[in-house]
Amino acid sequence: MLNFNHRPTLSEKISDLIDMGIVDNEKQQKARTYLGASRLGVSCDRALQYEHLKTPKDEGRDFSGKLLRIFQAGHVFEDLAIKWLRNSGFDLYTEKQDGKQFGFSAVDGRIKGHVDGIINDAPPEFEMRFPALWEAKSLNARSWKDTVRRGVAISKPVYAAQMAIYQAYMEPIIPNISKCSALFTGINKDTAELYFELVPFNAELAQKMSDKAVKILRACDADDLLPRITNDSTFFECKCCSWQDRCWERHNEYTK
């Protein structure tokens, strides 16, 4: 029941003002013109197609100011992890000499990826090989614990796919990076606990993601709508999808 007598508190007023500013700033950011390699592990090809084509999201599905705040806070945790690793003896590089991120571009710039960092050395007791890809993610406590329990490949297949394709496409730029295990770093945003896992290069997964990217681009070029991940509109991934209504009720309007 609505409470028409509620008067916003100071916290609510300032938070709303901040959120409006964050949302406005997000809208002003230049939209990607390429297929982001970090997203290729998403299981539904059609959802990735909607995303790549900048298809308008369903009403009420745009990122809220609160959610954008959570994303931005995640970057702060990643910056802290960089500092912590460097202070612990890891020779970690997050930028090239020109100040830009390490990354790659393929298919005439239609597929791109930007890596969190490259590790060139580490304390000998960890028996790492170099150069090693470094990938960091900040997670809520529940998601972090699941990653610790089951490992990245099972708990976070999107991240596993991201690391595999990064290692493959970065090989011409950073020779031998695909021969060395990547170091995944998971930061618990609730407790600041850390999880580290060495993830060997998965060539089969990298090829699968590369083929998937080409398939999505070709479908977009041909105005061909790819299949859904399921035939059940109540499937949990569909319920969380930003294009659920469009996909199931207005699927012929996917680019409009």
C-alpha cells in the first residue's frame, strides 16, 4: 500500500540526486560499436544479438542508479586488488606505455576485448609461468562463496569464456600468454575476502566463443534472429533478461 504521507529523508533525497546524475552520465557515454569479448560467455545468443544491436530494453529494465553504483564500486575493489598484489611482489601491468589498457581487436574492429592486466613475475612459491593474464571480479558474498566452492569454470562460465578468448586473441600481442595459466581474482565485496585460482588456457572453449562471435555478427548483418536459449518463457535466465517481453511477445521488432 502506498504511503502518501511519507516524506523523503535526507538520505533518500541525496541518494536520488546522486542516482539521477549517475544515470544521466551513463546515457552520455559513447555506445559500443563492437561485440565485447567479455560478454561472449552469455548463454543466450539472441540476448547477445539484442545487446549488440542496441535494441531498446523492455520498459523498466534499464540499469538503475543503484545498480550503476554497485558496478562503479566494483571498479574500486579491483583497483585495491591491483595495489594489494603489487605490494605482495606481483609484477602486474594494467596499462601499456601509452596509458591505454591491454586489449585486442578482431574482424576489422567488430570484436574487441580489454584485459584487466598482465602478470610478468610473481613470488616463486606460487610456481606461476609468465606472461599470465590477470582477471579480477568483485562479487557479493553469495556469489563469491559459490565461486570458491565450485571454481570459476563451473560457477562463472561467462568469466571462464572471457579468459579463454582473451588468452587466444592476445597471443599475437603478448606471445606465450596462452601457454600460461591465467590468475583469476575474486573479491568478496561484503567481507573483502579474496579468492585466487590459476585457470589453464582452454583452447576448445576459446574456439567455441570465437565461432559464436562470428555467428552473432553474421546474423546481425543478415537481419536474422537467432534462436532463444529455451522454449520456456519462465526460464530463470529469461526472467532476468532485459529483452524478455520483446523476445517472447514482440520478437519481430527486435531491432526497433
